Amino acid sequence: MKKLMCAALLALVAAAAHAGPSKNLETSAVVDGSIVLAKDGAVQLATVEHPEKYGQPIADLVRKVALTWHFDPVLRDGVPVIAKASMHVRVILTKNADGNFTARVKGATFGGDNADTPDSLYSENQQTIRPRYPMAAIKARVQGSVYLALHIDREGHVSDAVAEQVNLENTGPDGVLRKYRKLMAQASLDAARRWTYRVPTTGRLASQDSWTVHVPIVYTLNEVGAPRVDRVWRTYVPGPYTPAPWVDKPNMATADALADDGSYTEGAGPVLRTSFDHG
């Protein structure tokens, strides 16, 4: 009876995550684009891909903030060069007392995409070994995103894995939300531990003993046979952040700043010197 009540409760409040008031709710989007860095590491150009998806004010905000960032110079053969990198920026919307919204940049990742740089790790079987949507979550109409950190050894195997954050697009009692976060995290980790990666043999990261790859897993319910819905803005209850124990300097601001269908190899992209929200 208790399980049925939990499932029914979450089913009833699933839509409330988009309409009902809650101090824990967060509405955000990951804005995709690219940056061009000058030889000294300053951003000389910031571009947002398909700005109409997010709205022109959001695209303008991301470009304005990006132009204040400063990175470590990108070196080739020890010489600073002009460089281009992808960027994925998490923008948070906060509703004000007057009903309007305020937008801010929460975090971002740069470069490190599979196709972005030869330093990035590429999974050979991630597309064939997919996480199974937990049946209990399907029955309760629970949707969410799991953000994984994977520790990859020299053989390309996942030697350790952590669900850094699980954001649920449902509201409900804390205990019920914890249950579904755990189910989605476990389903994601069960699949990820079976993935194998092609490790870099040349480039800056080739000499490392291991690598960290960040991967988002999105659980979305669609009608049978219907095309996947590409949602830009998501409203959810953000889960607690769990740092990967093998990472020297874990960064909570970058944990969920990942494109839904991408991955990010830590250290493969340019290194930001300044904060995300201002220079």
C-alpha cells in the first residue's frame, strides 16, 4: 500500500513541477554555442547556436557573460594560439515577486566533446548499452536527468562511477524523491559500468593514468511510437551534489552543465580562470 501511495502521489504532482509553486523548483536550459579565445585567453567571440530556441534575451545574456570570461592561454608546442571550443551554459530562471523572471548563468563546460578535440574519450558501446528506465518510475510517471562522472582506466574500462546529481521533474515528499533519484542513479550506473572507451594516444591527455568523463542520462516519457520531444526549458527539483572521490577539485557548477546527448572529458577543453557568472 505504501508503494502504491508513493507512486500515486508522484503521478498526481508530476505536472505541478511546471505549474505549482515550490521553493525547491528550478527552471533552466543548457544553451549550446562556441567561443573563440585570443592568444592571452580572453574571449574575443561568443556564438549561441539557434538563439531562437532560448529567446533572444537569453542568447544575448550568454554572449555578454561569455565575453567577460578569461581562460588559461591555449598552447600548441608551447606557443599561445587563437583557439575555438564548444560551450554548454546552464542558465537558470528565477521568478520574481512581480511575476517576471530573472536569468543567471549557473555553470558551463567548454570543449571536451566527443568530436570537439582529439583529447576527448569516445565510448565504443554507449549507444548499444543503454540504461533501462526503472519500471517503478515509469508507473509513477517520474522523469529526470542523471549526471554521471566516470573514472576511465588505461584499458578504457570504467573503474569507478558516481551519480553526481539527479534532477527530477516531479515534486513530492523528500523521502519519495530520494527513492526515485536512487532508482534512476542505479539504472544509469549499471549501464555505465559496462561501457568501454577509446583512450587518447596522442595529445595533452595521452600520458595520464586515468581520465574523468561526465555523461548525462535523460529519462523522458514519450507516447509509444511518437518522436522524442526536444524540450529546451526544463523545470525540476535539483538533487544534492555528490562529488566524485577521485577528482582533486570537484566543481558543482559544471555537474549538470552538459548537453543532453553529449559527454565531456575533463581537462580536454580550455581552463576558465574567472567565475561563470562574471569576469
